[in-house]
Amino acid sequence: MTTAKRRTSRLLAIALPALLLAPPAQAVVTAGTPTALHGSTDGDAEADRQAVSREIERFRSSSISISQAMAIAEARHAGATTADVSFDGGSGVPVYRVKTLHNDRIWRHTINATTGELIGGEAALPLTELDLDDRSNLAALGAIRHRLADAVHVAERAASGKAISGGLVREGGRLNFSIVVISGDDLKEVILEPPGARGK
């Protein structure tokens, strides 16, 4: 997940010691201003707000959920797991961009957010071509029991909304899932620490 996506919203950060526990009663809330979900503007706050509003509207009108898009991409290769997913409503057709990990490769899929069809085939990148940090994060993803799909379900319950993006982030030496959820008219970022991820 890119820095821009991670900073999409710092309105809500929730740390959970285990993904399958009930959502916590307390949340750590930090103030922030949402930026565009995809791409960057020239820093004009009104343009950023409008871009986010357009993206949210296109997301809400999509038939396919983020969980369905992950399942579609993972079904392309038996045993694949999603490492990163994001909604992109900026192009002509709204899509999910899904990266899955399978057999020491990152597979990139573009899933039509209306029909669920794969657009333009798929591309694979060997893990050896990634930088050391990305390889380390993906190795940790393969070693933990929980999946990004689990994190999405917990984040949607905790933030009372629908996930629009998710992926891995490493902050303070800890590997976490970062899920951006649309809740009402707000964007909320939910941070979840997978059990067994500490120190990996």
C-alpha cells in the first residue's frame, strides 16, 4: 500500500491483538484531512475533497465488494493470498487492483468492480525483483495464519462501514494490516496487528 493510500485517512486507528476477536470498545482517534484515494493533486484542498467524493460515489455504486474482488483474484491460483487491494474509480471503468502472493511471485489483477471480470489478463513479478522491505513483509504474510480478508471483515465491523482498500504496512518494526473503510461520509483507517506478526 502506498504512503498516499495509508495517509488517506488517519481519522480512526484501531489496534487489535487478534483479528478474530470482537471489535474493541476503544479506538485511538487522530485528526487528519483525507487526500485523494488515487493519484495526487496539486495540494488544492477543495480539489482533494472533490476527488475523494467522486471516488466514494463510484465505490458505492459498484456491485462487487472488496472481499469478492479478493476472492476472484485468489481463485486464479490455488493457494494464493491477497497482499494488497484498492478500489480505483478514476479510470473509465471502476476497478479493484489486487496483488496476490503465490509461488514466490506477486500477481497483479485488475477486477471490474461492476461485473467481477478480470480486465487485461494478469501480470507476475518475481519476489526477487522486489526490494528487501517488500520481500520481508511478504515473507511475514506467508508465515502468519490470518489473511487480509480476515482483516477486512474485522475492520468493516469495527468501523461500521465498507472497506475500499487494504494492505500491509510496517510501522515501528511491526507488520500490520491497514484497511481504509468508508463509514457514512467519513474515511477511517483501521490498523490491525495479525497474531504472530510481531518481530517478523
